[in-house]
Amino acid sequence: MYNYGECEICNTTLQERNIQQDFWIKDKLVVIENVPTGVCPRCGEKVVNAEIGEHIAELLRDSERIDKAPTISVPLIRCEVATGMA
Ligand SMILES: [Zn+2]
């Protein structure tokens, strides 16, 4: 298991979890599941190591794979409060 060290924000020891991460590629939302990630149990900060980061970048460049991947639908809701009006 990779040692992620401590959270840069709150200095809590990060714990490795396999989580879903989402990325916007142009106007397309892509979700990658099972990503080994250092997660801060206190503030929720997430860190991936360089090796995983590189692999993710590779996956996101593979437009053919993205086109063939299964899709999920997600709720789309609109924020109805503007700044200064709350
Ligand atoms: Zn933290």
C-alpha cells in the first residue's frame, strides 16, 4: 500500500480507498471507478500518487475506450441562488 503521508490542509494521516473520480473531458463527464486514492478522513481531501495520476491521464486520452464504455445517467439540477441574493 502506498504511503500518502498527511493531508496538506489539516495534517491528518491519509487513508487509501478505492473510490470513483469524475473528470470533465471537454463537455463530457467521465467517471473512473476503483481509483486507489489517499483520502483524508477529516476534511475529505483527495490525493492520487504520480503513477495513478499518469494512468488516469492515459485512460482519459483513450477516446475510443471512452466511447465504448458503459454510461450512467446522473441528475442535473440548477442552482437557483445568485451571489448576493441568499
Ligand atoms: Zn484533511
